Amino acid sequence: MSGASEGLLAHLQTGTSEVARCWRVTRADGATYGFTDHDVALAFEGTVFKADTGLSAAALSQTTGLSVDNTEAVGALSDAAITEADILAGRFDGAVVEAWLVNWSAPENRALQFKGSFGELERQGGAFQVELRGLAEPMNRPEGRVFQKPCSAVLGDAACGFDLAISGYAHEGAVTRIEEDRVLVFAGLDEFSPRWFERGRLTVLSGSAQGLIGVIKNDRYAGGARRVELWEELRAEIAAGDTVRLEAGCDKRLETCRLKFSNILNFQGFPDIPGDDWVMAYPGRGSAPKGGGSLR
């Protein structure tokens, strides 16, 4: 067994069955959950693996090369472990999963059998079923730059390099009221120009939707109030009085990068790349070149 401790290998060779399976789930926000199919809780690597949680996994399919390891886990929804509200809010999307085979009488003797992430997750009848994807899964995603006129970076990421902590580019404050589940109204907030946050990001800092992120569709200021509309409602309820963070939006144009953010040196687009019309351009006698611009 690859990666197994000498103690576990020696124990397995005795023919006894003092082994159990343990799973650790780590969400993107850092919250960690431990589960075991043993009848009492186990603890190692700073995590307590709780028993009687109802979590179990199907047989693991492990492969060599770049093929994707995969399995499935099923479990019961409960207030003490994985809750329906957290699943609906997307807090377990992409969570990291580790699975061990453990000698329950000596947990230091164990073997890591699987490491991957949550894939497709389904809920039904008070339970959930989730696909577990192996470490090779990200290699199935297309990589590389796309040659296009708009900037390909995300505002504030490593490629963009812009610091959203600079004064004037973000606001943290309480929501005055909610309309139609995706329109947030703020009293005042007139120090920012209309549409300043359009195409920006909204992050919930408190309340039942804490940690969730939405993309801003419209940002208007009128009548002493600012109305911020999201493209879609958040997957958890947000209420008046909850604190949110609004970040300035970027439409990926060269002019916006230069005038709004003074960050043109990090612009990741190709504004002068020829368009589709240029491919069809041809010289014409006695008239301007078709497609625009000189062809000499």
C-alpha cells in the first residue's frame, strides 16, 4: 500500500481488522470537518474525526498516469455537521477532501488513500451525495492566454496587480434595505460616482450570507440612496443591517484601465489586435481601403 506507515502495514499483515476510514473536508473559507466510520471519534493531525455522522464513501478508483481518480461520498444532513443551508450557499463547492485508512487503536498508523476535491453535489431526502474528484482533475481544464482586445486579468489578481485597498476603490457598510432579493439599497454613499461599482464584486461580511460573493450588474445613485443590483441573488438570505464590501468595477477596456485605475502598465489585453473585418479587407480603386486604415 503506497504511503502506508510501517505500523499499519505490520498491523494489516496480522490479519486483524482494527481499521477504520477517516475523511477530512476543508472548505475554501478554512472551516474543517472530520468524519469516520468507526463507532468512536478519532483524532490526528489536529482534527477530530467524529463518529455517527452518517458519512460513507464508495469504493475508490485509483489510476496511474494523468487519469482522474474518483469516488463518491454520501451522508446525512445535520445541524452538527454538513447542513443544507451551507450546501445551498455553496460553501462546500470545491472543498478539499482527504481520506485515510487508520488503525483505530493506534491512529498514528495510517495511510492516505485519497486526496481531491468536491465535485457535483446533490441533495435529496435529508441526505447528500457528492462526487469526489482526484488531484488530476485540474489538468482537464484548458490553460493559457487568449489573444483578445479586452483585458484577461481579474481586477486585483496577480496579473492585474491593482491594490483594491487603496482609498476610493472599495466601501464597507451596512445595507439599508433589500429589494427583489438581489437589489441592495444604501443610504447616502454619494462620494462614489454613479456606476462606479458596476461590474465589480460584492462580498458579504456579516449575517447568514457571510463569505458569499456576488457580481454587480447595475450601480445607480438617485434621491439620496444608492441602488446596487446583482446579476443573480445570493444563495443565502441577506438582510437589512448586514455588512457588505463593495469593490470598484472594471469593464476590461484600455481606457478604463488608464483613466479609472492608472494601471495601464499591467493591462493584459491586446487593444490593437486586428478585428474580423481586417481579414476581409482589400484595396479599392478610387476609394478608401475596405475595412479601414491604410494597407500600404
